Amino acid sequence: MTSQEAIGVLMLSPFYFKMSPIDRKKLVQEYCASFNKSAMQQKNSANSKK
């Protein structure tokens, strides 16, 4: 997931706009890392079932 995609998702939350820009940046980075880790785990799980 790209930062732009993450921001698009996170902007749906009213809490996103109450955060400071530094906290927003950290949140976007953490969200991307978590999403990408989850996606890789799902991919690896699907590949191991084949």
C-alpha cells in the first residue's frame, strides 16, 4: 500500500484530522507497514496451500 492510499483510508476517520502532522505521518507509516505485512502473510499462506 502506498502512502497516498493509506492517507485516503485514514482520512475517513475524524480522529485523523485531530492529530498533529508529525503524528499523522507516523500513523501513515505504521498503517502501511501493518497492511503490507498482513498482505505478505496472506500471500505466503496462499502459496503454501498450493
